[in-house]
Amino acid sequence: MHEFKKENLSFVNQSIIKVKYENIELGNQRVDFIVEGKIIVEIKSISKIIDIFAYQILSYLKTTDKKVGLILNFGRKSLEVKRMVYKL
């Protein structure tokens, strides 16, 4: 949050999004950040980004009609970033 504020970026922390399937609401998911109303950012602290987290971001992108998501992993010696793009 500090870096977003420092860069004067608007963001929503711990945003709740509704999960729908065939126009039926199934429940809610909580995303770490939505930045500038466009980018979903998920924060992790794990040894390696695995496929399940990529699928998680794609699910968030589909649900919100956003195009870009980032996984930021602080669990390694240096920051690991995975960028996901969802084509509508």
C-alpha cells in the first residue's frame, strides 16, 4: 500500500468480488488489491509461484472483466512477478 500511495496510484485493498456462473451468483472472492480500477494484484510469500495461483488470478480476471493481473511473490531472495493477461 505504501508503494501505491508513494506513486499516487489509486487502489482498493481486500476488495470483495462476486463469483458468477451462467448468471448465477455462487459466492464471493477477496482479491488483495485492485489498482487504478484495472489491475488485480495478489501478494504471496511462497517458495515458488505454482499453477494454482495463476488459475486463481485468471478466475479473478474473468469474474471482474479485468484484463491484467499480477502475482507478486515475496517468498524468494528477490521479488518474483508473474503477469497474467485475460483476453475477453
